[in-house]
Amino acid sequence: MTVTEADRASGPDAVLRALADPNRRRILRLVRNEGLAAGEVAKHFEMTQQAVSLHLKMLRGAGLLTERRQGTKRLYALRPEPLDVVRTLLDDLWPDALARLKDVVEQDLNRNRKQEQR
């Protein structure tokens, strides 16, 4: 199975790159419950409309936003499915982290028990 350019663009790496910027995370919070036009999103930031549009474009490219037309406006809304890919990636890493934490805690407990026995 070959990975297409579209798959790469909306895969976990693209989603993580999009989420890395605090302004883009803020945009996602703004549009999570309702679709907003770019101008409405821009009102929440101290940056140009053009800068907001670039953030929206990156979020769309990562698959995190939908865009639908309403008259002359384009409304942007959160598309949460790409977040599932990242959640799965983190879930795969998490058991190893928990196992390492368990080992450290058990080592500390054993060390404390040995010190108490002295």
C-alpha cells in the first residue's frame, strides 16, 4: 500500500505540526462548537486577517478544519477525526511510559524497604 501525498499531508505529522502553534490551537478552540468565518476568527487575535488565513489554511491542510460556504462567507469548523490519529499514536507510546514509571516506583519502594530493615 502506497502512502499518497494527501495521506502524508493529513497524517499525524501534519496534525502535530498544526497543533504546535498556540494560535492554531486557539483557532481550533474557537471553532469547535460552531463554524466561524475567517473575519470572525480574526477578531480574537492581534494579527492581520492574512496571518489568520494562513493559519486556517494550515489547519485545513492538516485535515483539522472543514470549510463550507454560506452565501459569500466560508465557515470553518473543527474536524476532530485527525485528532484520533494523534491520540492513537500517543496511546501506543503511553503504555511504555507507564511501565517505566511503574519500574521507578517499585525501585523506590524496594529501596525504602531495604533502608527500613537496616
